[in-house]
Amino acid sequence: MPGLKQPRNQKKILDSTIQVLNETGYSSLTIETIAAHAGVGKTTIYRWWDSKAHLVLDAFLMTTDSTFQFDAEKSVRHNFKQQLINVSVVFNTKLGRSMLAIIVENNEIRELFYTSYLNLRRKDATLLLETAIAKGEIKPEINIDIVLDMLFGPIYFRTLIFKQEPDHHFISELVEQVMKGIVP
């Protein structure tokens, strides 16, 4: 749904989902509360979403639609630092933490999350690494998937397992350590 023109009520419902989620948390989030907050009936919500998990996914996608853009003018190092900061900030909000909790528990939402969020971001990051390889900034023999896991994995790990928001220092050190292994 992000990137597409949404009917006004859909946007209002997604905004209400985020606001109510920030006030109550995911476990207390109900379709009834969202409907009341948005000033619509439950049937209006169910016309577009099957469950609160689907609603939270779309609210997450709407929020992050323009957050993760690589800058072709900047170095690969700068781009990954900025991306990791963005990922850290997004997943350390109630919406982001809720999204992570949902994808751990719900296979259908995990698949939708993968296809509509993670896979797209990974393709962009792959393209950034391939461009850096072509420019001679990165060793050509690297395994791109492993490098991406090395960069993004610690952010998800710290957020999910340690319940910590990685700070700028941690992210800078992480990127520097990975770069040591992949620059010529």
C-alpha cells in the first residue's frame, strides 16, 4: 500500500494505528480502539485489513516508505552507517518493536514483511555493494549476502535479544569492522 494513493480513511486508520500503538502497545491494541480513534466503524477497517497484524504491517510500511534511501553521491561506508542508524531508530519505536514481535510469531506476516520490506531493502543494499565493487571500493570476491548479514544482523540482534537501541558509536564501529574485511 505505501507509495500508492490511499483513500483518506485508510491513511487516517493507519495514522490512528500508530498513535494508539504508541499509547497502548501491541498486546493492548484492538481494532475497536483503532476504529474509535479514527472515527470509523470496525467494518471499514476489516474491508482493507484481515487483522491487527496486517494493519500494523501496513502502518510500518507507510512509515518507512521513504526512510531507507541510499545516496549514490556518498561512500559505501557512509551509506551503510546511515542505513544502520535508520534501521536502529525505526525498530526501536513501539511500531518497529511490534513489527519485530509480529514477524517472530506470525508466518504470514513474516512473508509479507520479507516481500514488501526486507527484500526490497536488501536489493538496494546489494546494488550499493555491487556498485562499490565496480568502482574498486570493495573486494570483488566478497559474498554479498554474508556482508549484508554482518552489517544488519547485529542491529536486529541487539534490538530483539538485548532490547537495546544501538547507538551511533556502536554503528560506526560495526561498519568499520565489516569494512576492514571487504575493502581492498
